[in-house]
Amino acid sequence: MDFNEYLARCEKEINSILPKAPDLKWASSAFGSVEEPFSIDQTDTLTGPTRSLVELGGKRWRPLLLVFCAMASSKDNPLKEKIIENAYHLCPLVECIHTASLIHDDIEDSSEERRGQPAAYITYGLDTALNAGSWLYFLSSTCINSLDSDDATKLRLYSLFTEEVRRLHLGQALDIKWHRTAELCPSTDEYLAMVKYKTGTLSSLAAKTGTLISGADDGKVTSAGKTAAKIGAGFQIIDDCINLTSGNPGKKRGDDIVEGKKSLPVLLFLEKNREHGQALFDCFEQASIYGIDSPSVEKAISLLQDSGSISQAAERGVSFIHEGCLEFESLYGKSDACDMIKNLFNAMIPPDFAKEGKI
């Protein structure tokens, strides 16, 4: 399915909140009333790092999910067209938070690249990147202010926004704690809970937002969020597996080993091969000392591949995505919008990992 029409409308809204050429009208929306002396050029340490990362691309699947959930949830609503317009208007809410989290994630992981270019903190400096990323979290919610909706809906949206951002940081905190403490290994259930916070929370926010603005009750909104979080977790698992196989675009194969990340393939390996656990941890230690070019990186990957842990994890991730799409269909009922959700996520599953077939 061709998503270009939907993507173009999402991109237009993202550009409106983070424009290529900021002006005083935008500054008033972003900062409230501005007082003299004020020059728009003074905002470049905020807009530079954030805008450049947006321009490097990204799948934009979270804004698309928001729009498709709004379409599916409002299919019988006489105000459907207005609801869909509002869904597009809220796209920056999820995409800007995602971009902000990438800027901070690269700092926390000491990653050198993002989307094929030097990470923002390398290009712009640590202080500028930290400040710009933090600012973008707050800027994202300004699209709620200008939404064509009643105050009660806006209040519900603000509540969702703040809750999910807090949960995102909880997930990141758990991930940091585990990979910085070599002897600390979470269970697979603990890991899955973490990724539902860290990665699943923005897909949850997207689905909840799209469902909420259609006038759905809290129960339906909550169900949509849980389903989307499962799908988000599935894609995080797949990304972890890609890191250990072909390598994620714009990053280096095996850099999760250098960072000491206890990803699902690692945890599944330890469950099945406890006698070889020390050998894997030795690789982690050597990789942390000597970096990505250390032979220990490829040795660790070989241990995980030969045990079947990577393929087992990938199958778990794909299963989460398939299950989530069926849950959406059950929640909203069959519709073209539900088909678009299925097609969107089918297109995102790498062919090498789509062993269970299409949804």
C-alpha cells in the first residue's frame, strides 16, 4: 500500500511545529509572548539539532498509527472528517517526542551515529543537544493548544501526554540500570515490561490519542494503548535482532554488545545456555574496553546466532506485531483503516524475520 499521501500530511504538521524557517508567529506559539529585544536567530541552538534530525528521515510510523486509529475508531462517526483533521494536527505530539528521545538516547549510550550522520551531541555539543532535546519534549504538546476541540478533550490529551512521557523515562531508566550493571540480568518478563515502557509508550500514545479524539470511552482508549505498546515492543525486539545481524541503518553492527545491553536475544541465550554465560559476559567486558572493532563483538554475536537465540527473539517480536494487529481489528471492527494498520506493520517487518507470513 502506498502511504505517501498520508505521510505528506503528517510531514506538513511536523514542519508547522518545527519549521525550516522559524518566524515570529511560530515563536509566539512555541514560547508564548516574546519581548524585545528578541531575534529569531537566537533560537537556532534549539531548532538546529532538532530540525536536522527530523530532516534525516525516519519511518514516521507513529504519526501514521495515530491517524489510522482515528480513522478506524471514527468510521461510523458523523464528525469523521473533523476527527481525521485533528488526528493529523496531533502528529507532532508523537514524532517530536520520539525525536527528542533519540537525541537523549544517543548521549546516554555514547552512540556516534544516528540515521547515518554524527549524533546531535557530537555535531552541536553536549550542552546544546541536551537542552534542545529537553525543549522538544515540551514543544510537542503545543499542538494540543491549537487543536480544534473542546477543553475537556484537550485536558484528557494533556493527561495522556504527560503520563506516557513519564513512562518512557521509566523504561529508559531500567534499560540504563541493566546495561550499566554487568552482573544484573533481568528476567525476560522484566525485559518485556521495560520495552513496553521505553519503546511501546509512544505507540501507545499514538493509538490512545487517535482513539480518544474520536470520542471513545476510557476503556477503549486504554485497550488501544495496550495493543499498540505490544506492537512497539515487537519492533524494539526486532531492532535488537537487526543490531546483531545486518546492523541497524545509521548505526554499527553489534554496538549493543559494546553498550552492554541485555536485549532479548541475550536473555534467551542465558536461559538456555547458562554454562556459556560467562563466555558471553567476557565478550561484553572486552567490547566495552576496546570498542566496536574488538573481535569480542563478533564472538558474542556468533554465540547468540549459533544458539538460535536471535531467531527465537525475532519470532517473538513478529508474533507480538501480528497479535496486536488482530487485537486492533477486534477493538475497532473490520475497516479499511484496520487494513492500513496491518499493511503498515507488514511493510516494516524485515523479510528475513517475517517467518510467520503476512498478517
